[in-house]
Amino acid sequence: MIKLIKLIMLSSLFVPNTLVKNEGIVELPNENSLPRMITMSIYNDSKTEMAFNYNTTWNTDTILQVVEKENGDFNSSSVKEYQGTSTKSLVLQDGFIHQVVATSLKEDTKYLYRLGDKELNCWSDVGEFKTANSSNKLNFVHISDPQGYEEYHYDAYNTLLKEVMKTSNPDFFVLTGDIVNDSYEGTNPKLEQWEWALTKQKDIMMNIPFMTTPGNHEASDNDYVSRFNHPLYQEGLNEKGSYYSFDYQGSHFISLNTNDTINEGRNNSRGLSQTQIDWLINDLEESKESNFIVVMMHKGIFDAGGHCSNIDGEDNDIQYIRNQLTPIFSEYDVDLVLQGHDHLYSRSYPLKGTYKNETLEVIPSKDKNVKNTTYDGIEYKTYLNPEGTIYLNSGTSSGSKYYQAVNYNKDLIPIEVEDSSDLKMYTSIEINEDNLYAKVYKISNGESVLFDTFAINKNVDIDDNNEDDKNQSSNNQTNQQDKQEFPYWIFGIIGGVILAGTVAVIILKKKKGGNN
């Protein structure tokens, strides 16, 4: 009640006299108390937890209410209620940041939720989510670099997300950075860009988790970590972003922070901090038994774009990050690295790398153990037990800007497919037990058009996996069985009958000849 009285008194400073009724009761501008810029993300245990982050203009309580979808009644006794935190944003004029985590949920269950202030009876729209299950099957979509600086860029981004929902049924999105354009390190962010990025898409974002990675365009102090509720492992205040990991239905996902760099002392080149590297190695060490290992990072270390090869310019940190990460990914058998930063499509060959004597040696696996397979009516170039990691850039998801592929050292950066066609793009990925299937789409004339496909098939016997050889072997076996099962003894009987008949004819002729 005290909070309500305070808000009423405060509202008189902002509300025009036309909003005051004759009886003197002030109509509160509820939009100042309503949750906005709501984001949802998978937390530590994807089977039993879900995390939420949102803003309000005024300081309100942080309450999350959750109810199983089959019930659907927020007034029932089965509603779970969680208390979160509210803090004044460290970003100028950003209001208040609210964070809350739902825990002790049921596995493989659909829930409805709402966020807000119970005392004020001020609630967000109702959203929906589903907890993970115990299978080794999942679907997710990789997008990157909306990076809008005008409102219409986020209208285009919204169009892409709606197209995604027509072709895919993602359990979550992976968004590898540069969500906004003007939140550089050392600057005050333009908050309207966050409003466009997180509000225009709320019908999708309130119902599907977004697992994000900080880009260099959201490295302004405390800006990125004010938008998403991820489990933070690194020490410090996380001013320039965060890194974290999570498991989902058998696979392990790692989000790195390429803003977290330290000066190497040579030409102002910067590599990832040793704290993050140590955390990464420990995390991979604990995740060896995962079905697939997928890494998310903003600055790509193997792609066809100018950022990746501009090691003598502003992106000289990429060379050092490449030297740091390639051997680690190789040692721990990382399957796929999802990247951003260069606004184009780029897919590497599976590759391994070693770093010795200040030299990175990259070994691509180009045509070894590769075949075409068909899954759900779509043909995929499939790597069988690939010897190395595939590095993927899925292009830009808003089309605010496009980059062209450049001449790069293909011995160092072995790219198999590249595209700079100035179209918005995304990649839909399905993991089904020991198989990963990726479908890459372009948005052309407002519709999704399939552009590229690739697949990974793990834990297969290479010697016995060639279908043509199998079919030929099967045919040979069938023919051999047919030969063995054919009743060749019939020929013996026939031959015996013919021989006996011939002998009888000869004897008869001799008898006739003797009588003459």
C-alpha cells in the first residue's frame, strides 16, 4: 500500500491535469510500471529452470508467476511464484533492471508465465515456454548482427524472425552479437535501439529463449548485461559482456565474450583474458561426454570476411584469439562454432589446428569421409566423423549493412562456401542423436529460400558406411544366396535321364542290327 501511495504522489509530477478525474483520483500511467524489453533465457538446468530479464521506468517489485499450460489459470493454487531483484540501471536513463529465475520446474512441460508487481496488479502479457527433456534431440536457429540504427532495420529483423517460425520449430535461438549498433565501448548507448530490438519482436521473444553473445557494438559499460539474465561465471563486474554455458537435451553450448580481451603487449594486439581461457578449458573438460559441443562467439576466427583477415588493422585481436582458441577447440573436439561480426555467409571445412613456435598450423579436412545423404527429403553434404571443427557465419538478420568476401589466405582460412548476396540469412539446425543437420536460408522476396545444407554424422563406422558399397555388397550377397538356394540337383536328374535314354537307344539299335 505504501508503494502505491508513493507511485500516486510521483505520478502527479508527470500526469497532465486532464488525467485527474473530478473525484480527485489520479489515473496512473501504467506504462511506467509495466515490464518491457522482456527476454527469456535457458539457465543452469534446462530441465527445471528458466530465467527472465526486463526493464521498468519506475521501480516496482519483481514477481514471476508460472503455471502449467494445461491449467492456464493464474488465480489457481497451482501457480508457482518467484521473487526476483530490481536494481537501478547503471546505464544512463535506463530505468530499473529486473531479474528473476524460475526453479524446481517439471521436465518436458509447457508453462505459461507473467511478470510484474503483485501489489500494483500490474502484469506483462502472458508468455509461454517449455522445459527440456532427456532426449538427444533438439532444434535451434542461428542468427547474428541485427545491428540496426534505424527503426525500419528492426522491422526487417522482425520479418526474418517470422520467416524462421514458418520453416523451423526452434527450442531456442542463438544470437551471436551486435544486436544494436550504437553501444560501443566508451559511449552512452542509444536506448531506443534496444527498445526496437527487444520490443518489436516480443511475440516471439516472450515464447522462445534467446541465447545471446555480446558483440563489439554492445560493449558499452554494463549495457549488454542489463538486457539478458545469463549465469555469469567470470570474476568482476562484467561491464563489457558475459560468458556462460548450458546443456540442452544432450548437447553442450558455450557462449564466449570476445570483448573480454587483454593487451598482449605487441602492436596493441589483444587476446582473450586468461581468466576466460581457463574457464573455457575447465568447462570443456567437464563436458567431454556431451553429444555435440557448440561454441557461440561474435568475432569469427575463420570466415571469408574482411574483419577476419584484417589482422594489421582494428581487428588484430582476431589473430590472437584464433591462435588461442583453435588448438583448444581441436583438442576437445568442438563440433561447430557459430560466429558473427562479418555480415556475410561463410562455412569452413572441418579443420584442426596446432600453435607452436608462435605459428598456427591449420589442417583442413576437405574431401575425406564425405558423402551426400538425404534426411526428411532434403539432401545434405555430410561429414562422417569429421576431423575438426566447422566454423559458420550465418550472415546478417536485419540487412542494415552487408559485407563482401575478400581475398584472404585460404591456407590459413580454408572456406568451403561463401556468399555476399546482400540478403538476410539464418541457419536452422537440428540435432538428432549422433547427427546434426543444418539448413541455411536466404530471405528473398519476403520468403525463405534454401541456400546451403551440411550435416555431421558422428560415431559411424567409416568402412561400412558407404551406401553404394553397402547396396552392392547386399546385391552380391543376395545373388550368392540365390545361387546357393537354387536346386542344382535337378540338373543331375535331368542329365541322368538323358544319359539313360541315350544308352537305351544304343542297345536297341545294336539288337536290331544283330537280327538283320
